[in-house]
Amino acid sequence: IGLPLATELSKLQSNVPADEPEVVRTTIKEQLGRTVEELFAAFEERPLASASIGQVHAATLFDGTPVVVKVQHPHIDKRIRNDLDILAGLALQAEKYINELKPYQPRSIVREFERTLTRELDFVSELRNLERFNKNFEGDATVRFPKPYAELSSAKVLTMDRLDGTPVTELAQRTIGPEGAEFARQGARVFLEMIFRDGFYHADPHPGNLVILPDGVIGLLDVGMVGQLTPYLREDLEDLLLAIGTNN
């Protein structure tokens, strides 16, 4: 059941049924106050990808800059909250009647899941995350985060730089050679710096959110889900890794 279920759920990364172009145009106009033609020099109605919360369209700014526009699916917030209510009810019953699950605190897990998803539904929060990641890795030529455009973004629309590269999903389908090994090393370094240097990290690094850009540069997408660590927790993690390294 593990592999078939994982394969089915992986479709949520980029293959969710897309909204019709009229729906997307309506959302953009309602959120940004102007039509697609007034906002962009070009806008591709066919999405590049459609995930669980929104879909992404290629576009071009009037100065020629290639961008992508992430547009939230209509009423997805209501559907998610309904699902969360059901999940909370199941967690309550599990914690109440299944002794083996009580140590895992199902209700606490659902509450944390709810906080994370609620933040993901606010694209303004994702825009701030992009700004913070770009600042943290300023000057590091080995990794790129999209640059957001605040004037073309809102709670349900997010415009950012287009990163054209090879998705890791394609790399995973081939025999891993030197290119893949170097990407893995570089990716590990980037995430270690996020965790131990910044205490602020990308918390959803599935293959659909990672691309290999020219010259082996790592591109990181979709930063709606992030994690933060206090200095004390970072010290504890460092001690834990040191202990593992010394077999203590």
C-alpha cells in the first residue's frame, strides 16, 4: 500500500485538474483590480502546472521579464477547512479510543497541520518567505529563489521570476550520474545552511519544488510551507548530530 499510495499522492505536486482560463482571469482581476491584459504583456492560459492549492501560469512583464503567476483555486480555503474539521474529528476519536495512538497526540498533529495549511493559503505570507530566502542567500550563486513582485501579488495571486530548468522529477527517472550526485551534495549543503545558519528553512522539498538550473544551480520553488527553529533547538540538533557522529 505504501508505494501505490505515494505514487497517487505525488500527482498533487503538479497534476491536479486545472481551472478554466475564465476562472483564472476572474480571480486575477478580483485580486489585483485590473485585467490580465493590463497587468502583463503576455499571459499563457494553459498552466505550467496545477497543484493542490493553486496553479502556475507563464507570463511576461511589459519590460520583457519572464515571470510565473501562481493563482489560487477558487474556494480551496473552504474545502481545506472542511477537510480539516473532518480530520480533527477523526483525531479526537483516535486519541480517545485507540490507546496505541495516544502517545503520538493526533489532535496536536492536526492542529499543527492546520496552522501550516492556513499559512500556505495566504500568498502574501509566501511572498514574505521568498523575500527572506533571497536575503539569506544573497551572494550565493549556487542557489536561486524566485524574486517576487509585490505590486502584482495578493493573498490569492503571486507573481515571481520564472526559473527555467530541469525538474528533479525528470532527474529521478534517469540513472543518477555525476550531475545527480553533485546536485544532492549541493542541495544538502543548502538545507543545512537553512537549518543551522538561518533557523529558517523550506519545509516542502518534494521533487516538484526543486529544479536544476544552468551551471548546476539549484532552484527552489513554492515556499509557502516553511519551518523556523529557535537558537536553543538549533543547539540541541547540533549536539544530537555530534553525538551521532561520535557514536555517543
